[in-house]
Amino acid sequence: MVLKFLTRTRHAQRFGWTDALSYAYLVIGLFTLFAPVLWLLMSSFKTEAAIGEFPPTFLPYTQRTVHIDNYPQPLPLFNVTTEQGVVKPMAQVSRIGIMATMVDPAKPQETLQVNIQQRQPVRELSFATRNYTELFDKFAFGKYLFNSVFITVVATMLTLLFNSMAAFALSKYKFTGQKTVFLLIIATLMIPPTIVLVPIFLVINSVGLLNSLWGVILPAVATPTGVFLLRQYMLTIPDELLEAARMDHASEWRIYWRIVLPLSAPALAVLAIFSVMWRWNDFLLPLIVLSKSEFFTLQLALNSFQGELNTQWHYLLAMTVITLLPITLVFAFLQRYITTGIASAGVK
């Protein structure tokens, strides 16, 4: 079934030039989208030395080492071309300039001076899983992960609640200034977020929420994008359903909770995806609110790996992969609602 779907052609039983162009376009697009992600994933399993190699390699290769008597540490292995043109594996003991001291593993008592141009490293495929395991030992990764998950989950739930309440009022109630209020909410989209950072910081400081996770959650609860999306979707809900519920003496809160919210599930799922992406990837607001490391999110922790003189790329790449997983899982579970929610939001 899958193979039949992937090999469909425009004309039955015939593969034309339009099909070739279509598949070529899809392959190029697929490569463009996923090649950087695959490179990131493979690089996260490389050692620190392998990441700094030039030219870089896609797969995580490392140099093979060998244990030799009288040498406490394992020695790197090379294929050395001798003056007779014979290639033999030898281990490097030391190197000074362009000359390296090599030893034959079969004859550890004999050493040989070799020009580095006469040798090639013996490489093997090796996945450095310690890049991930050592994160929990060397850094407070669990704490950073908890902070990010807490901020994302709580902020998303509050965003869905408050935005849906505002959208319900703007879509199902008639009052003076209704359109003006809606236009004012939409107009805030034209204000760059960086413009309001200073006022937000002053408000958070005045209420004592600096270095608090709630100081990151509360300023981002109400979003004009969410109000617009949910309002447009709720306009498609027939008013007759609400009138019938009122005739059955249902309260406005019950109508909102038991009728409007379940019918708005596709739009809520779309907003949930957007909210998770916004909160999880947010860097600027936590940067100005949180200054103590115990309150850092994963994004701030990623930034802390980059020093002025040294950057631990192997840990940075591994942590980046981990931060991508929650977004990928949320999108995988809720992606079927995206098209339905966005398309229905534009139908009045």
C-alpha cells in the first residue's frame, strides 16, 4: 500500500517527464529539510576531537586505539607506508613537528621515526553515547529539563484557557465596542516583542517575580494570535446550540466548558502546538527574568555551554537534540489537527 502510494504517476501505467520533475522536486525538498537535522543528530554522537576534524564527516568516526605493553595509555593506530612501499599498522607514541615516533604493536621494543605524511589514521565507526549520559553527571540537566517542561506545560494550559475565554466572548456575545476591542487585540501583533521587554521587566520586578518560573509564564499567557485563531473558529459554531443550552437553563460557564471547548478542539490543538513551540524555544524572556542557574531553562543552559574561549560542542549538540524531541513528539501527535484547525478558522 505504501509502495503503491509512493510510486503513483500522473498517467496510469506510464511514467512521464512531469512525474520525474515532481519526484525530483520532492527529493530535493526532503533533503533540504532533513539534511541539517540528520547532520545534527550524527554530530551529537561524535567525540570532541571528531567534531573538530576537517574535512568533516557525516558519520561519527573515531580513531582506533591499541593497548601495548609498557604504555599505560592506549595509543592511536595508523597505517604507515614504509620506504619499501609496505603498509603496516603502527601506533603513535609521540609527535614533534612533522615527525612522529611510531611503534609496531607486534614488536613493542622497536620504535620508528615516521613523517606524518606517510601515515593515515585507522578509523572506525563509534557512537559516543557518553555525550548524552554525561550531561546528567556534569550538569544539572534534570533541573533544566524540569524548568522547561513546567514553564511550557503551565503556560500552554493557561494560554488555552484565557485565550479561549476571550475568543468565546468576542465571538458569541454582542456588546458595545466589540469590534474595537478585537481590533485593539489584533493591533498588538504589529508591536515587536523586544519593544515591551523593558515594561515587562519593570512589572515583573515590581511584583517580585524575578528569578521565578512564574515570572516567565505569566507575561506570555495572553496572545493575540491565539485569540484571533480561536475567535475565527468559534464563529463557525452555530448559535442555535448555545440558545438551546440556555433554554435548558445551562449557565454561561457550562456552555463554554461543555459545548464550545469540545467543538473547538481542532483550533485548540493548533494553538497548543504553537504555544508549546513558543514557550519551549523562548530565550529572550527567560534571559531577562532568570539570572540564577537553578531556574535556567534548557535554552539558557544551551547558551551557558558557549564560553568566550572554549565551547563544548559535543555536549551542546547532544543537548540540542534532546531539546528537539518534545517539540517533535507534540507535533507528531497533534499534526492531524493543524490543517483542520487553520482551514476552519478562516471559514465564517
